[in-house]
Amino acid sequence: MCTGGASADIIRIDYDHVVRQTSSIFDPRIGDSEAETTFGHCWTTTPNMQRVIQRTASARKQALKRTNKAHERQELLERVGIRRARKDFGGALSSQFQAARKNRWEDWEKGPLAPMRDSGLQRTTYGGQDASVLHPPRLPKHEQRRHVLFAEGDRVCVVRGRDQGKINVIQQVNRDSETVLIKGINMADVVIPEWAKDRMGHTGDTQPQSFPVSFDDIRHVIPLEDTKTGKMQNVIVQHAYAAGPYTERSEHSKLPRFTRYVSGLDVEIPWPLEEEPVITDGEMDTTRMAVEASTFIPTLEQPPMPSSVIDELRNKYSRFRTRHDPEYLKEKMKEDYRKEYRNSVSMMTPKTDAKNFKIAQLAEARKANLDANGNGILTPDAINFINNHIQNESRLKKPKKSKSKSKQTA
């Protein structure tokens, strides 16, 4: 009887209802017809197949443990990397602030005698920023926003910082660090290293570059109709949210599937238009006629692929395999039947038969010397020996008692 379910890792067997009490198929008295009918019962009932099932379940559990451990280690390394990047980024900003504060105080104290820092080795790079400040560290996954409401091409207004109130178009969105690059906003000179000048084809030591701006420092700017005047005018959206409907995008699209709305008004904020990429056919591209041409017509008489292909797609000797070929199952059952047949057939030699016969005779002799209660029966010689021993003991004890009495009377 097979027991178990879809969620069971190991199929448990009630062997009392499964083990056949007949002879094995390897008994010469059994024909091929009965051997074939024997193979028809549940294949999971054999001990060999039970071991295969347990081995597969154990391999899966071990693989799952290894996967979970590797995933935990990857998460730990990711957290450590994020922490290190944030520390380095904060240290770079802090060192710049401290140097600027020190220089400002020195200029105030010395007045006309303050040093000229835009000369000498720093003549062409004075005031330039390090390129590492251009890439803020990414946030952990649990701190990132679920819906990013900004996309490339959106018109936004800066609400904090030195460029507060300026409006321009987003050039790049970085979801990991939740920052955007806005055209012509938050510009600063970046120092170009010597090794990068040849690659970039730049002759100067610095280059103006837009620095990232956080999502919290920008707001959407959309055209909205004024209810009083009826004219369209640009308005700044203070709060927005994401909701349905969820639309399907093309493969090359970078826009999300959700729709964004103005909070309170429920007015849809349209996504910027995307230009479809121009795809040109090259010499290595296959024409559409060749792709759509029918080169194979399947039939019921011939399989669509050779039977050996399944061994290439699925490892035949994998430890995780749960579906086996009928030949493999039959071979496992034959191994069980061979073991059963060897245990049932006695392989006795004349010497072994004589030894077993002598052991049986001794066992019968021991049983003959037992009474109905299973206690041993004493022989007459043993009874006489016990009686004589008791009498001798009693004789030796009598003189000792008389001496003790004489001492008491004296």
C-alpha cells in the first residue's frame, strides 16, 4: 500500500501489505508471464526505489540549504558593500566641507594676506569636484521606493538647493540611489584624471557636469487648466501617487506599467513619449520570409524529435531526478527480487547440515529435561548429592551449639 501526497518529500510504504509471499521471479519455477505481471504493481513499494526517493529528497534539501546559505551570504556582502560605499561617499563630502570651512576662515583672518589658491598646481583645477561625488551610493532594497514616479523626459522643478525654483528636463534616472540628472541643473566642474583625457578626447583639466539631485528635492511640472480663467498654465505637483490601469509596454521601453496621478485631483500625469529605435537589417540577419517558412511538418507516425534528446535536456544521472525510465524501474525491482530469492533459498553444505543437525539434537535434549512449567528436572544422583550435603552441614553445626551452652552455664 503506497501512502504519501503531492507535498510529501518521501513516500512511505506499509510493507506488511506489499511484500509478496510468493516465490521470486528469479525462481526457475516462475515463468516470464508472472514476472511481467509482478512488475505491474506500484514501483515505489520496492526498498530500492524507496532509497532512490529518499536520496533525491535528501539531495534537494541539501541543495536548498546551500542555495539559502549562498543567498544569505550574498545579502550580507551586499549590505557590507552598501555600508562601505555610503561611508566613503560621506567621508568625501565631509573632507570637502572641512577644507572649504578651513579656507574660508583663513581668508577671513588673513584678509589681504590670504594665499592665492587658484595658482600654482591648482591653477586649472581649483574649485573642481572629484568624480567619485558624481555617483552617490545605492540604497538598500528595504529603503527603496516601490514606485518611481519620475522618468527620462519629465519636466521637474527643483524645490531645494542652490538651484531652487529652476525647471528643466530629466536626462537620467537612477533608481538604486533615487537620484536624477537634470539638464543644466546643479552644474559643477569635475576634475578629469590624466588617464581619462586621451580616452575622452578632452584637453582641459575640468569639465562641467550635472550632479545628481534626490527625488525628495524635485516636483513634477505639468500643464493644467485653470478653473477660473480657463487657460492652460504650468503647475507644480506637490504630491503624486501610482495606480492602475497597468498598460503593456514594448520590449525597448523603460517606462513602468502603472499610471501616475495628482493626489487630491486624481488627474493623470502623462508619461513622456519614447522614440522607437530604428532597426536596420544587416548581412547576418535572417529575412522574414525565411523565418516564416514551414520547414517541418509533424506527423503522428514519427515523433518531432529523437528519443535521445530527452537525455540531453534532462540529466539522466542527476541526483534530483524524480521521473525514471521503465527500464530503470524494472532493473531496481529485479535487484529486490534477487535479494529476496537469495534470502529464501538455503545454500547449505554437508558440513553445515551436520552442524545444524547436532544443534537441533542438543535443543531437543534440553527440552526433554524440562517439566510442564519449564523448570529443569533433577536426576537421582543430583538429588542424593543435595541430601548428603544438607546432612553434613547439620552435623557440623550441632557441636558448636553445645559449646556455647556450656559456656553460659559456667
